[in-house]
Amino acid sequence: MNTSETAVTTEAAHDDHDHPSDAKYIQIALLLGIITAAEVATYFVDIGVALIPVLMIMMVVKFFYVASWFMHLRFDSPLFTKFFVAGLILATAVYLVFLTVFEFWSKG
Amino acid sequence: MSEAATTEHPTNTGISHNKLAMWVFLGSECLLFGALISTYLLYRNEFHTGPAPGDIFDIPFTSVSSFVLLMSSLTMVLALSALKRGDIRNNRLWLLTTALLGALFIGGQVYEFTSFVREGLGFTTSPFSSAFFTLTGFHGIHVSLGIVMLMSLLISSLRGNLKEKNSETVEIVGLYWHFVDVVWIFIFTVIYLVPNPTS
Amino acid sequence: MTDTIVETNRPIGVYTRPKGGGGWRDWVTTVDHKKIGILYGATALVFFVVGGCEALLIRLQLATPNGTILGADTYNQVFTMHGVTMIFLAAMPLAAAFGNYLIPLQIGARDVAFPRLNALSFWVFLAGAIFLNLSWVLGGAPDGGWFGYAPNSGIIYSPSVGMDFYAIGLQITGIASLVSAINLTVTILNMRAPGMTLFKMPVFTWMMLVVQLLLVFAMPVIAVALFLLIFSRQFGANFFNTEMGADPLLWQHLFWIFGHPEVYILILPSFGIISEVIPTFSRKPIFGYEFMVFSGIAIGFMGWGVWAHHMFASGIGPLSVAAFSLSTMFIAVPTGVKILNWLATMWGGKIKFTAAMLFAVGVISMFTIGGLSGVTHAMSPADTQQTDTYYVVAHFHYVIFGGIIFGLFSGFYFWWPKVFGHMLNETMGKINFWVMLVGFNMTFGPMHTLGLQGMSRRIDTYSPGFGFELWNMVASIGSFIIATSVLIFVINVIVSAVKAKGQPHCGPDPWDARSLEWMTPNPTPEHNFDEVPVVESLDEFWHRKYGTDEEGRIVRVATAEEVCQDGSATGVHLPSPSYWPLVFSAGLPLVGLGLIFSLWLTIPGGIMMVGSLFAWVFEPVDDPDGPHGHHDDSEETATEEAPVV
């Protein structure tokens, strides 16, 4: 695309790239489906203290796959990732402190 | 593809105004849902004399509707991918499917809400109930707005105005749609699956 | 032009874009960032006067013990609306006025990224401002303080409709801020002139970028807090109902998570303004440009980690108090860096004390006093003593009035010729400054003493015999001196405009300024730049005027007239005006009134909003009858703002 060539400052790569095939998307959706099934399985199978960490890991993996593949972050301008990650990190940090001040973790 | 550019003048970053604006907006939305989720977490134990979350959540049911929403993300990327190939027919098909899956999710939420109310969990029953309905309600409103956008795209396509060169519009609506989906991924785990207090 | 062409350009056929045509129509349909900037500025100045009158009422009431000018209930409404008006309807939109007008000019752009959304921001702000003030005649103004602490803001303790107006009104102005913030962020990142890298942007634009990012991330937090309040008051939700186990501190946390970044949202534009004024009148480049930028970013970033210092006395526990006490002391560091850099910029410069420069120096000195009393708040043991006393009132007026209002006035005097093509009277400007400085210190200086003597905030009156009489009287006299200084400014504006009538416009570069906006003639022509300049350095405009000779001395190489563009370009394509931002905005207060009084009202309001959004989407990008090929936001813009509900 010629806009990136005429742009005078190249702070970010342009989003002209090959998008993954439909088959790849379906593959990822399958993976997401399987993880969801595993998540739901924890409701029926007792895995003890590992439960919360396992749930969190599965959640982050799902989140990551949707954001990076379906939302194209892995192919698109890093600027988008910066904005999204800034929002995520800021929200996580601020609200973790918020809950800590309320002594949420000891209340359970 | 150069005709697809919605701005005639080159931008410093080489990316379009619209897409950048959507991502900035999504960054902002993180703080919105963060506040709602934190409020809920703060009050998950405060069910007063009403039903507790652990008494009332129907995990198998919510799992199915979560799966429905997850799959709507797949159909959304397929819609975009079809349009980028110039495949208008499949684009319409997948847009419609996405909207229908979204509507199915909303239908599930309406059913969930009504059954909760029947079991004695109204909006004003307890701090827990207020926070729960506010959080999931806000998410539901986001999904509903997404459905409106998808239907607008579909109507626009049926009028012959949604062509390959407009694929960025579909992509931007898609970004919003996927974002609403990832928020639900978070809500489903943290609100439903993490063991909930019972009364 | 044949019919077929018109049809393809108008998908629905009936939506044409207004052509203006002069007079008020130009203003209500404008999408020009300069006109929107002027609209923001004029509206905000009106509300600045309204908020000022409210302040005078407060000072009249408190001038003597057992004051009877206002009853306790009216007093609550007046001090609440004074805070809300000054922060949300005066200081923030004044910053938006400067931002809107100057950012595109300083980065060498023809307009903002989304001209129609820009118009939307202004009209939504105006709708919210009018909505808030309608409360005076529709059942009582908000009376729970600008911070609206729960459960005091709940239906039990504040049964009038005032706090409903507060919650919904601020929600509406919040939409305006968020939309505008996204718009200006995209503008600054995407629309800089060729060669203008981020680190060649003027400090003002940099500070405004930080402000927009703070707004982007902070507005949703207050939005959630206000939704919780609206739901509690309107639908009986239990977010702040302590009887059911809810924690009213939830509101305080959410409010201050927004509220502390808000403090920097307010102050950074002023820092940006004086960072332009001080180098110009010191005849030196800004000292430590990178430090200036990075300290601004650091302030914006650290502003997220200090919110609970507003809550030291609320029982958040010793660990939290210690942590937030520490982070608050740290945030003084980047602020100190800025103050040092301004002083170093002036050091050894050929300083010219124009009115703008006087106000800028006023910011440095007065803000430093406020900053120092701020550090005494950061020490939590001392703060426990000061909480809810007039000492706090003194502190935040030194930062807000001394830091922000002085800075904005500096900006008025500096950029007035840019915007209106004539100068403000300098002598009157200097009188304006000195009167304001005296009045300001007389009003807020004694409040330190009053606070340490134990006079509490927000009380509507006090008994004689506590030693409060003298300083309250001094403060009240001071407040009327401030009012006089504002009056001098208004007179200056009128007199200068009358004198300038029929005279040729002032030259292109009245101050021998440094940044790109001065490369356009004064006042700025509608298309901004005849030709978008290619930028090679920071202070581009100055570098085009000055060079160095063989011995390294700075010499003038070109006159301003040679460097400036003459504004004669024709055929520049500009965005067409639009009705829909105004129509959409008019629907919002109807929905708000509907929520408070009768849900039926939400129907016409909702129809106006939804209808105008769809009209917006289908509006032809180009007026088929107007000039073609201009640069506008795409027709799909509405898909992006639909979620901003």
C-alpha cells in the first residue's frame, strides 16, 4: 500500500500482510473450544488447590489467542498492541491494588 | 487495496484513523469492565438474605452460552476473511451467523436473568445481586450494540454498499465484537467458574 | 452535475450536508476545529463566570460569623455547583478550547482526525453543562459536594433530584471528554506534518497528548462510579447500602481512581501553555525539552498510583496509608523537574514581562506554594490533622487557581492575536495580572491559617469567638478583588475588540514566537496552512527565522513576513459541516430528564440520538454540490462511536 511509502515517519509497520487462512482460524477456534471444555470440566472434577491457577492459565491462553489471532494483533501495527496492553496492564494494576486495599484476598 | 484506505492523506503511522480510534477506545473499555468486575468481586460475598452466587449459577447452561459467544468470534473472522477475498455471499452469510449467535447468547442471558428473578434474586435483593446484574447487563448491552452494528453491515451489504474495499469497516466492527468476547472469557472464568460462596 | 451522480453520492437521497451560509448557521453546523475551539472557550468562560459568582456567594456567606445570606441547604447546593462548574464546565473545556484550536496548528494539520466527532464533543459537553444547571430550576441543584461521597449522595441523605442531575450530567460531559480524547489522540499520532516526529512536537502538544491518554483511561472509571450512583438512586441498587453489607468506600475509591488522574488532566494543559510562553519571552529554547516531556509522561503515569491519598482519614489501614503516602511523595519529583526547567529556561534569558509572561511566572510561583502544601498532605500524620479543613481548600485552590487559571490566562494573552487577529491591551493585561495575584493570595492564603486553626470545610457558617472572623473577612474581600480582575479581563476583551475594528490585523508574528501555529497568518485562515510545512527541528518556526553566523552567534536570517504563509491558498478541500452532532447532543439531556422525571421523555431523546447516528452514517462524506475530494472522517465513523453510550 502506497501510504506507508509516502508516510514520512515510519514509526510502525503497515498492516499490509497475508492474513491467515480460514483453516487456521478454524483450528484456533477448535483449540479455544477444547480449552473451554477443559474449563467446564473443572466444575465437575475436583483438582484441589490447582483449580484457581489452572483456571487462570486457561483464561489467559484463550484471551491471548483471540486477541492475537482473531483481533490480528500479531500481524497488525504494534501501536494497537501498545494501546490495548496499556489498558489491560493499567486496569489490572489499578484494580488489583483496589481489591487489596479492600482486603479482598483475605476475605476470599 | 490502496483504494480501501479511508483517508486520502498518508498518516504518520501508516494506519487508518478509524482503526486506531477503535483500539484506543478498546483500551478505554478495559478500565470500564475492570471497574465493573472489581465491584462485583468486592460484593460476591454480600448476598444478605438472598441467594448466594454458588446457589444460583447454572454452570452447564452458562458454559453453553459462553461457547456460543466464543464461536461467534470465529464466524466474525470468517466474515472478514470472505470480504477480503471479495466473496460477498459468504461475507453476508457469516455476518448473519455472527449476529444470530450473538442473539442466541443474549437470549440465554435473558433466560438466565428471568430464572434468577424467579428464584428470588432481584436487582435490589443484595449488593451481590446489584453488582451481578450490572456487570452482566453491561456486557449484554455491549453484545446487543454489536448485533446492531452487524445488522447495519448486513443491510449495507444487501444494498450493495459493502464491497472488498470496505473490509476495514468490517474489521473494526470485528475488533469490537472480539473484544466483547474476550471480556466474556474473563467473566466466565472469574465470575462463574472460580468456586463461588454458597449461603 | 447530472442526477445520476447525485444519487450515487447520496445513498438515501435526503441527507445533504449543510453549507453554512454565514451567521449562526455556520457555528451550529461547523466541524472546523478552530471554530469549535472558540465555542469551547466562549462557553467555558461563561461557566467560569457562573462558577465565580457561586464562589462569591460562598464568600459572602462566610464573611462574618452566623452569616444569613444563604441557608444551609442552599449553601450545600452552591458549594457543590461551584466545584462541579469550575472543574467540569470551566477548567476542562478551557483546556479543550486550547487543545482544539492549537493542536492541529502546532502539528501542521488541516483539522482533527474526526471533524464531526469533534463537533459532537462540543455539543455533548454543552448539553451536559446546560443539563447540570437546569437542576437549579427543576427541584434543586446537587448538594453532595463535587466528589459526591456515598452514602451522603444516596436517596436517603440527598432526597432532592440534585444528585440525579449531578450523576447524569457528569455522565454526559464524560461522553464528550472521552470522544474528544480519542479524537485528539488519533490526531496527534496520525496527522503530524512531514518531518514532525514525536520529539519535535511542541511541549504543549505533548502535554495535551498525555492529557488525552489520561482521559481515555480515566473517564470509564468515573462512568462506572456514576452508573452505580444512578442505579442506586433510580432503581434501588445496593452498591452503597451499608445495611446489606455494602461498603460506601467503593465510591471513594472509584471516584479518586478517576479523580487523581483528573487533577493532572486539569494541570498538564496549563503546564503545556506556559512551556510555550516562557521560552518565547525568555528568548531561549525550553531547557531540557526531553526532561520536560518525560516528566509530563511520568506525572501522567504516576497519577494512577496515588489516589488513596485523598482517603487517609477514611480507615483504609496503615499499610495502604503508608504505601500511598510514599507514592504521593514520589510524584512531587517530576513536578519539581518541570519547575526547575522553567526556571532554567528563564535563567540568563532576555526576559520580556508581557502579560502572558507575568501569568506564566505566576503559575510557577503560585503552583509551587500549592505543591508544597501538597507535600504536607502526603505526610499522612500531618494530613490526618488537615483533612476536611480549610487547609485543604487553600491547597487545592493554589494548584487549581494558581496553577491552572493563571496558566489559562497566560494562554489567552499569548494566543489571542492568533485566534482573533488583534492583540489584547497589554497594560490592562498587566493590571489584570497584578490585581488577580493580590486577590488570589488574599483569598486563599488566609485559608491555610483558618484550616490549621480548625475551621472545617463545607460548613455553611461558624460561631464568633473561634478566631475565624479576621481571616474569613480578608478572604471574602480577596474574592471580590479576584472578581474585579476577571472584570478587567472582560473589559480588556471588549475594548481591544472595539479598538481593532476596522484596523488591519496584527502582523503574523507579534511575539517573535517559536512553534508552527505562528506560520499561519493571524487570525488563522479556514484552511490553516496554505501548504503543509516540512518540519526539520523542534521550534521549527524560530529556526526558519534565525540561523548562526560564522562565529556561532545567533542572527536573524528571515523576517516573520517572509517565513509566514499568507493564507491565500484557494481550493483547499475542507470537511463539510454537519447537523447531526447537534441533533445527537440535544437528545442526551432529554434522556437524562426522562430518567429523572418521566421515562416517556427518553423516547424522543432516544429517537433523536439513534436517528442522528444513522443519519450520520449515511451522510455523504462529501456534499455532492460542494467541492470534492476533501479530507473527512469516513462514512463508517459511526460504527465506532456507537459503543460510546
